[in-house]
Amino acid sequence: MNTLRIKDQGPVAELEFDHSGAGILLFRGRNGSGKSKALEGIDAALHGGKLTTRDGSLGAFVEGFGVRVTFGKRTSRSGELEVVALEGADPSLLVNPGIKDPVAADAQRIRTILKMVKAEPDLLAFADLVGGEKRLRELCREASLEERDIPAMAAAIKRDLESAARKYESEAKNFSGRAQGVLLGLNDMLKDLGSDERVKAEDLPPSDVARAEHEAAVRQLSQAEGAQETTRRLFAAASEASMALSDMAQDGTRDSIMSAEERVEIGRQIEAQLVADFEAIKLKLSDHRASMTAVGRELEQQRSAAKRREQLERAIAQAEGVTPVSDEELAALRARVDATRAIVESTAIIDRAAGVKLEAKRLQEQAQEASIAGSELRHASQATDVVVTQAVAKVCGEDLRFSDGRLWANHERGWIYFDELSLGEAYARAIDIAVSALGEGGVLTIDQIGWEGLDPDNRRAVHERAVKLGVLICTAECDAGPLRVEMYQP
């Protein structure tokens, strides 16, 4: 049956009416006739709740939409609801959430809208902003990802992404500063090349080639210096040998060897004669032997002199044909060593400079990467509002959006804050959103203030929308007559 009965609810003694069809069902009557209490009775049937008992009555009840709610000493609700109702999402909360702070009020409005359509937080919608759920979990606190409603999750994720963005921006600044410091050091390093026209950087050989050339020059100089010293010693030895030979010639040492030998032979002959008469000439023999010993020593000296003569002649022969290294040649080799050393030093500086340039480039690249990451996270943090807007758009289309923590409405004046809409405009939109969320077979109650705040055009638009979507809207309107129930006729 499509009948709804209200009995002993506030001023309402008994009211029975048909609620079939879609459109606007109006409770009309004077002030205090029970219009608001009748709406409370319908809400109790749709959502549960307490009833106000009529004075003198033992209890009150509402029956309809497949359920029966009784209120007396205790409240009971039986049956199964046969219509679609909004669960805890009163459209009037969209108009006036009862919160002074505008940002918190808009967050509550968003919750009301999303509750109407039973939208749950979708982590993947936010994960897409940063390249996947794994990355999102790296950037955000676990508590942020466990928020129970979309606005709260969006706000928490936004804060976390902004915090991560600040870290990347700080890293970018740090890397950039380090790169600048490295480049300043590079300038100082290049000054070491000087302006003494040693060698231009572009004319320098590779550092390994420069080092090899310098080492070869050092070896040549060392060999030349060694050769010069050897030649000097040879010449000195030859000079000393010549002088010694001259002295030996003056002493007649060269021809004295043969005379000594003859004298030894004669001595032997004399010794033979003396031995024959040994006893007689014993004293003379002793003297002769002493003389022979002296001659032997002289012979040994002469042999040593001959050996020394050979050595001296050999030293003179070694010096013959040796060409000494000139001081000019040594000076040229030393100059070459200095020149190759300068080249090695220059190439070493350039090699270090190249390394410094690479380090500066690496730091600059890291700074750029960090800057890009920070910028992307800044963009992603702003895009969290887009996720909320997309969730809202499923119900509201393109007329509402969420940005910077505020709910915006598309108005003839442009985009304005939702709370800047007039009361009638806000109710018109709230009712339209609720009707869209309910769909066919839905029943919705709107308080009297909301309905009476609508101008005729908006009333007609709400009625047409409800009829089109098969929704029954129950509301109230004050007039001079008794309490009654009528369908709105535009």
C-alpha cells in the first residue's frame, strides 16, 4: 500500500494520506498545526529516531514505506523499508553545516554530498597523482592513507605531499649551492694556469702523453749529467796517469827490471862460491842475504809499478775519443725538463678542472631532478582537490568543484564560494543533489525553511527534477488553513 499514517505525533492527532507517485508532497497549514512534526514522523520511518507524543496520549506511531515506528515507554521500529532513503545525509547540512569556520564547513558539505552517494575514499585515485600506490605510501604517513572520508584523506595527503615537496625543494637548493661552490673553486683552479703563456689549454696533449714526455726528458737529462760526470772522472784519471808515468820515466823505473834480474843471478853465483867456504864467510853470507831480501823487495816494487803503469795507460786509453757533454747541451735538456714539467702541471690542472666540471654538472643535475620532483609533488598536492572534485562531480556534474579547501559553485557571476549562494540558491542545489543521489523510488524530506526559501522557478525546477527521477520530496509550507497534505502543482 502507498498509505502513510501518523498518529499522536506532536499536535497531529491522526493523519493519513497517499504517497504514491513522484514530485513534491506538501504539508500545509497554519503555524503550530504539526507540519514539522509530520516531517519528523516521516524521517523516523525513513531513518529511525524518536517521536514526540501528543499531549494526553500514551504513545505515538508512524506507519508507511513498509515500516512501523512506535514511541511510548520505549521506541520500536519494525518492518523493512520499501523505498530508497539517504542514510544520515540531510540536504540541509549542505546548506548550513552548523560550523563557523568556512573551510571546516565546506569539508562537512563535501562529506554530506559524498555520503549521499555512499562514496568511499579511493586510495588509487590519489596514487595516480604520484605514479602509483607504492610511491604514495613512501611519501605519505600511514595515518593519512587511513582517513575515513575523502575530504579528510585529501587534506592529509595534500599536507604530506607539500611536506615532501618542501624537502625536495630544500635538496634542490642545497645541490644548487654546492654546484655554485664547486664552480667557484673551478675558477680559482683555472687561474693557476696563469697568463704567462705557458701553454694554451686547447694546445695541450693528453695528460698521460705529457707525463710520458716529461719522464723521457728527465731520463735524458739524468743520462747526460751522468755521462758528463763519468767523462770528468775519466779525464781526471787520465791526467793523473800521465803525470805518474812521467814521474816513473824520470826515475828510470821502466829499465830497472832487467838490471835487477842480472844482479840476482850474480848474487846466486857469489852465494854458491861463498857456500863452499860457509864457515869462513858466514858473516859475509848473512849480510849478503839481507842484501838479497832488499833486492827482492825492490823487484816486487818494480812489478807493482809495471802493473800500475798498465792501469794508467788503460785509463789514458779510455779517455781517448770520449766527447764530453757540453754545458749548453745540459742547459737545453734542463730547459726541456722544465717545459715538459709545466705541461704536466697544466694538464693536471685541466684534468682536475674536468673532474670538477663533471662534479658541478652532477650536482646541477641532482638539483634539477630535486626541483622537478618538488614541482611535481606541489602539482600533485594541488591535484588532491581534483580527486575530491571528481568524486563530487559524479553527483553534481560540473556545477561544483573543490579547490584550496573550499567548495565552489558555478554561478552567473562566475565561480563563487558555495556559502556565498543565497539561501534559496543553496537549497535548490542541495535538493537537486539529494534527488540525483536517490534516484527512482527515493523519498526525501526537506525542512519548511528550505522549501519556502525557493523562488517559483526553483520550486518548479525541483518538482520537475523529482518527477523525472521518480523521487518523492516531503516538505512543508505555511498558510492559513488546517493541517493537510497536498501534492505540489506548479
